[in-house]
Amino acid sequence: MSRILLEVCTATLDDALAAAQGGADRLELNSALELGGLTPSPGVFLRIREVVSLPLCVMIRPRPGGFHYSANEFQMMIEEAKWFLNHGADAIVFGILTEDGLVDMNRCREIVELAGTGRAIFHRAFDLTPEPKAALEQLIHLGFARVMTSGQQPVTLAGCSLINELISQAAGRIEILPAGGIKTQNMREVIAHTGCDQIHASLRSDREDRSARHRPAIQFGSASGDGECFYRSTDVSLVKKMRDLLDGLHNHTG
């Protein structure tokens, strides 16, 4: 078995440092991971780019919800993609669908051409398309380097069969990156059933911020029941455990 590449989803400088220390091979940078990931701030990106040498893929997503965007939202995506690419992003991660959930060929083509060869990744908007195999051919035609997918299931483990079929269909023409609920407990099964050579994982754990403990009933975001005392961030020990398990698979099979 070839060495499995580990991409870790991050949102802050501390996340990126923990992922790098734990042995990640590549980073995806977002904000608002609790919303599925949105475009990160320039400040966070610039600092990570300065101190972390790993390949850095940047999410371009202007809002939560679906992926059919207004003219204003699309123009903002173009401007953000230009900025991050011009300031050192290795790739941009985005997905644009029509109102019917199909790949928006015209809009995607515009951003792929802007990004250039090997620098456009289609995210899990792919999992909402009604005909995934046809959508995959469209992404190949457009020139995407990679597509992220859970196999059109809530978590990757449930979508392994389709992911395996997509990898066979792709035949090296586009990378298939399994993503969605991959953990140290299930990654062996995901790899075994998909035949993938890379995975995407969050590998986060709870952190406590005691500054909010005096008013636990006050919340500034969506109600979670925990107030503002807790947040989640990349856990270096989970990243290292995942990397060690992946390396163990590689070493065991040669």
C-alpha cells in the first residue's frame, strides 16, 4: 500500500500548528467549521502561510447553506479566490451548483481558469448532486485537480461503495478525497473499502474558555447547551495518532 496522505481541516493558527506538529501532510483552511466551513480571514491565512510550510488549501465559501449563489456572492468568491492565490495559497476549495443541484459549469469554469492548473478543488457540494458519476465527468472536463466527497452519505464510512466506484471511474484523471466523519476509529475501514490514497479529517477536541463561566446562559451563536465556555480546536494528539495509524498500514503492507 502506498503512503496515505493526511489532510487536516483547520480554522486558526493554533489549529495549523497542531496539525503540522502531529504529522499532517496538507492543510485546508476555513472559518466557522461549525457551519461546514466558510472563507477564512486574510490575517489568519497570512500568519499561517508565514510559519507553516505545509501545502495550504483555502476554502472559498461566502455563506452557510447550499451552493447556488447570487451574482454578488459569486463576484465576492472571485475576488477572494484572486486574493488568496496571489498571496500564496496552494489551492482554493469551492463548489458552485445550479438551482437544480447540478454543477454550475460556467461559474466553475471561470474560477478554475482563474486558479490555474492543479489549484482548484471541488468541495462536498459534490455530495448534493443528483447524478454523481455524471458530475465527476464534468469536474474532470473543467480541470479540477481534486474532489472531496463522503460518497453522498452523511459520513464517509456509509459512502465507501460509491467512493470506490468514483476512484475507479476517475482512473487518475482527478483525485478523489474522502471527507466527512473520518476518525481514528474508522479510518482503516474507510481505506480498505474505498482504496483511497488520501483522507481528509478534522481531528478536533473540546477546549475550555473559562472567561464565560459567570454567565453560562448567555450565548452569542447557535444554542449548544454549553454556553460560550467551550470551543473545538485541532488536537495534536489525534493528528499524531491518525498519522501513526496510517504509517502503520503503509509499513505493514510495504
